[in-house]
Amino acid sequence: MTARPEITLEEVPAPQRLAPFAHAMGGTVLRHGDEVATGRLILLHDPAGHDAWDGTMRLVTYVTAELEAELAADPLLPGVGWSWLTDALDGHGAAYTAIGGTVTQTLSTRFGELAGPPTAADLEIRASWTPTDDDMQAHAHAWCALLASTAGLPPPGVTALRA
């Protein structure tokens, strides 16, 4: 598959103990040469299936991005972050069931020997879902859209205006 130019994809080692078969890819989002978001998408397959999966395949993701401190303090951010995932899946026609996950926002202040930027803010989205079709490309494109949203990239074809 081909992702947006700001997103670099690569095959990464997949976990070995979660299912008999697994494949994983990592993604990095660069904006103006700076890494602004990263993630991993793992496809698990167990021919015997799992009741919790409601199927024989499961997609698992972890996406993280640095944010401005004001955004990370917004109590509506977790709901918005979750909607980035579900909207991306729905918008790319990636059929799914048994979706679940967490959205975590953190503010960190460094002290002493770890002195650095005064405050660091992060958003993490961890989720898994069972694809109900064989169109893994739709799921991969949806995941790339999630990466782009988390990184704050404008929609494809839209140019962000500078302040």
C-alpha cells in the first residue's frame, strides 16, 4: 500500500505469543522534518479463533503523538481521539466488530537531571478490533488516517495556513 508522503511505513517484528500467525508494521509521521507521531499495527491470526475476538483475525494498534500542553489538558480529547479511529475505519469502508481500547492523555514535567522542555504532553491510542471482511488494505489505510489525525495533519488535499 501507499501512504501519504508524510507517513513512512516499515515492517517491524510482530509479537510471537499472541497468536500462531502475526504480521506488524510501524509508521512514523514527519512534519517539516520532525517526528510528530508514531504507531504500530499488528495483524493477528488464529485459525481456531477466540471468543473475545469474535473471529479468527484481530488488529491491534498503538499510536502516540506529542501535543501542545493546552490540547492535552482538554477533557474532550479522549473522545475526539477515539472518534479519529472509528471515523477512519468507517470512512475507509473497513468493516469491524468487537472494537475496544483506551485513549490516554498525559502531561509530564521534568526536574533535576531530566531537565528539558518545561512540560511535555502526549496522546496515546491503544485499540483492537476484529475485521469482518478480507479487505486488510482498507484497515491499513484507516490506520494511516488515524496516524495522520493524531499527528495533526490536515486532510489530504488541504493546505494548512501558517500563522
